[in-house]
Amino acid sequence: HFTTIIKVYQLRGFRVTLLLADNQFASLSTDLATLGVATNIVSRDEHVPDIERYIRTIKDRVRSQYSVLPFNHIPPLLLTELVYAQVFWRNMFVAPDGISTTMSPSEIILNRKIDYNKHCQLEFGDYVQTHEEHDNSLAPRTVGAIATRPTGNIQGGYYFIRLDTGRRISRRRWTSLPMPDLITDQ
């Protein structure tokens, strides 16, 4: 994965020369050195402050979003998607202490630009009917799903969790609907 990340940075004109990491990445030092990347491994029970702060911010955003969801329990995949969604949106806005005052980290590294009309139409947890491939039979043409986050592509696709299979899918076409009453008192 580090090779892929380093190549992405190189494509955008950056040169990765130093990796700040904790002890669990010490075994990669030799492999990274062959890529021209030095590693600075922190001591035991020591942390990389910038990374710790970023993780804390993401956790706070996940907790905030989780607390307003209309569910009593969410499956692990939906929780994972919630984390991905918070990282996605964090990287879509200009970092106050970043290297640019006009470009977001996602725009700098991945050349992704946010378009309100394409990427801001659904919120995490919205219930939708996604349009599925179909033929001329009486089989359903849509399936219920929960919106998680934009895919980030220029077409404006989104990731969803299908309610019938619990799997993640990506679609560009959907119909927003009010959330069905899934909670019943017994």
C-alpha cells in the first residue's frame, strides 16, 4: 500500500522522503528505504502528534454523526463506511494549516474537486431506492439502500449499503425516500 501511496504523490509532483510512524511500521523500514523513503520510528508509548490529532478529529466526527443516526444498532460495515465518509469529507475542504489556502488535500493529491450538485445530494444514513440492472420481467428494478458517501468521481456516484444483502454498492442513480419505520415497539 505504501508503494501505491508514494506513486500517487509522485504523479502530482511530490517526493516522499520521510515517513513518521510508530513501532508497528518498523519492519517496513528496509522496503521503504529501497523506495527512497527514510522512516522515523517513535519510541514505545510515544506518538506522532499530527497523526494522533487527525485520528482524534475523525473519531469526534464519527461520534457526532453516529449520535444523530435514526438507528438503534448499525452493522460493522456501516460503521466502517461512516469512518470512510468522515475522512472523505475532511479531505474535501481546505486545511487551515495546509500547504495551500485555496486547494483541499483531495484536490492537491487526487485532483478531486467537490461539486455541490453532484456530491452533496445525500447525507450519510439517507434511505434511497437504487436503480438496478433489469430486464423486461417483473423482477424489482430498484432496491432499498442506505447512503454512505460520494464515490468522488466526476459523474457524482455514491456508495450505498444494500438492505437486502448488507453489501456495499456504488450507483449513480437513486430515488430519495423518507426513512421507513424500521423500529417497532414490542
